[in-house]
Amino acid sequence: MKKNSVVWSLFLILVLTLFVGCAGSSSYNSTAPLSAENVNLIFVVSPDLAYQTPGDVNPDTANLTNQGLQRSLLLATYLKTQVLGRKNVNGIYVLAPMTHLQTANNYPDMAAIWYIQQFALLNQITLPVDKNGTRYTANSYLINAAYAPGSVPSGVVLPTTYCPDCQGLDFNNTNGNNDTLVSGITNKKIPGYYVFSAPWETISALLANISSLQGYNLTLPATYMGTNYVYAISIAPSGDARLVTYNSNLKPPATYPVLPSPVTRASCTYAQQPYFSTTRTGGVHGVVIPANINKNQIIYIVRHAEAHPGNVFEDGNYVGAGQWRALELPNALRGKISPNMVYSIDPAQWFNVSSVSPPFNVSYVRPSLTVLPYAIANNLPYYLVSSFYIVDKNVAQLASNFFFTGGNLSNKNILLAWESTRIKPLINALLKSYGGSSLPLLDPNWPIDDYDTIWTVTLDASGNLTVDNALCEGIDSAALPATAPQF
């Protein structure tokens, strides 16, 4: 009897040993940074209406609250120091916002991209800036958000071509595109840190699929743990993988963030763009008010935040200095404008930077991120323009039609963040639609150093038009620190 007990005990030990050997190892509540010698897939769980730490998402706008914004800023420092050990990131991939629409108003999910923006700006990237091989290092990192084949939602313009190397994540993982993206990274076996930001629904499915497809057999989290948790699959050169779980234990305040130091203000000098004002009044100077023009509408148009240090750098994102402007915008614009909604271009749109050697591709994320803090601070609805491409040759007319005709945006006051070289052509397209003789148009050029000018377009109850640049943000661009604010 005693002999049988010993044999049975040895058998159980053998079975348990085999079981452990077949499954990947796990490390819970880790405090050690990931090894730079491994391929590290890092998963940040952004909040949405279904899965959030209480108070992080506004139920009316499906956007981050002040608390959620605060958490994202604190989490960036935690990721950089505790998870990456202050090493530089190798790639950032975020949810394409239009793949996850929330509430009956179909608000795009902007939480995932903002949740990782501060972290992106705590890293650096070196990119070519001309055809001669000159390179520039900036306090920024490009964010991949472009659509993959089959993942473009209904009503969103199809890209003429899909970006081969700036794909983001699809909420529904259409055609297994998310799995293909991550498998492509693991198959290349290039050590480093690859960060993914998306809601729990997307992250949990991706973790399970990667574990299964790659044969890692990891013990994965069975339930949602909250937005303080960060998960990493760390793959050693041997191919062995383990799941590492971090708990940031963040307790952010519910107030809007206070920047570490005051932002230098500036008055509207009109040095960059001379003061300009023009009107189009029906029956005056041959003006005919377009039949389908909106009524009782104001649009305040701003450029994205600082993005081109040295007037040459480009990565689709803005740089560290731009984060100061974006976070200060709610304070800088207080009392100047009164929008009841915010618009920008879909950050899943992409373009090729062809003016450099070698050329490269980027997702165009910076306009949408510039005004997101303003929407959060003021609890405003946030929408993305996704029915046409910002690089379309007819974008001026398409944008003019979208914003100023059809009546959908009548009786609305809108803050719009747009691409600088396309702002004044947009306004000119609107002005031209009124006809008239010998009436002034805007100089279409936008000074590369001007991040402060605001163009205001006003339509009255009859559709008469006024355009001017009387307002400015009032932030001194030259005085902004080159590095992002630290939280």
C-alpha cells in the first residue's frame, strides 16, 4: 500500500511537471522592466463605455473625462520608466477610432489613441528630412492607426492604397488583421518594445489569439482588471514566451491637469498672418447666397500643434512642444470661443513622406490629438471627418461642402483642427461659392512657424458670410519647451 502511494505521488509530480512545461510562464504585478533582448508586445487597455475604471469615460460623449485624461498622462511615465526601463519604444499601434463607434450618436473611440499619446512623446525618433540623407531626432514617436484591408467601416472613404507599414488596430479584428499585424512583428524577431493601445474587448481577444496562434499557451487574465493594468508578452531569443502583468496603481484626480510650469502667453500681433476680414452679403457686389448654405453657424479653425522642429521634421504626430499647446488649449481659449462640438480629420488616414530619402509612411494623427484635450475639458461631442481624404486634390471643395452646406451643421458652433496648408484653400472655396465681383480672397499660404492663428467663419440667419483672423490662441510657440511636460 505504501509503495503504491509513493508511485502515485511520483506520477502526479510528473504530470504536473509536464503541464507546467507545456504552458508559458507568467509574472504577476511585476516591478522589473522588460528585457531589451526580448521581443516585447505591450498591451495598454484603454477605457471605453463597456470597460473602464469608474469615472474615466464620460457617458454622454464616450470620451475621456478629466480623470481619464489624468490617468493617461501618469500612465505614460509609468510605461516609460517601469515597463520599458527608460528604453526607447520600437513601435506604437492604436485602435482606428472609427472602427468603434459608441452611443446613439456614433462617437468615435478617441480614448485609445490619446491614452498612448503622452507616452509617444516621451520617446524619440530619428527620421530623414531631405533627399541627401540628413536625419533629425525629435521628441516624438509616430503612431500607427491606418486601416487594414476589410476593416474600413461603412461611410468611411476607402484609401486608394492601404498602408503597408502603418496599420493600426481594428476593434472587431476583421479578417484577423490584428493577429496578422502582431504575428508579423513576432516573426521578424527584432528585439524591442512594441506597444498596442485599444479597449479591453480588442486587447483580450488579441492576447488570446496570439497565445494560441504562436503556441505560447499562456495563462491569460480571465476578466477585466481595470485600466491600471498593463500586459506584456515577452518573447526570449529562444522563442520562449511569458506573460508579464503590471499594476500601475494610479489614482488620478478628477480635475483637469495642471501643467508642470506656466505656458508663456502671446498677444495677437498678426506678424505671421496680417489681419484680414471679408464679408459676403446677398445682393451686395453681385453676391448670391448659395441655396444650400448653412445658417447660424460659427466655425473656429485652428492648425495642429507644433510638429516640425527645424521646419523639416515630419512623423505624422506633433512633437513634445506641441503637447504643451494641446494641454493648454482649454485655458488659452477660455472666453475667446464658444463651440458646442469639436471636429478634426480621421487619424487613421495616412500619407507617404516622399520629399525625403528614403521615403516612409505615417498615420496623420496630430490634428485630432491637438483639440482632444479641449473637448475633454469642456465635455463636448467629438467627431471625425472620414468621408474624404485630407490629401484629396479636391479637399478644399469637399471640406467646404461638408462643413458649410446641407444644413446638418446649421445652428452649431464648431472648433475644427485642420491641416495648415489646407485651411485657407477651404475658406476660399466657401468664399468663391458666393460669387461677386472684385472681392478679396485669402492668401492660400500658411507660414510654417504659425501655430497660433485662428480663422473664424460665421454664417448668419440669412446665410451671409463673414471671415476673419481676429482671434489667436495666444500661446508663444517659441517659448514652449522642446520636451513634453512630465506628469
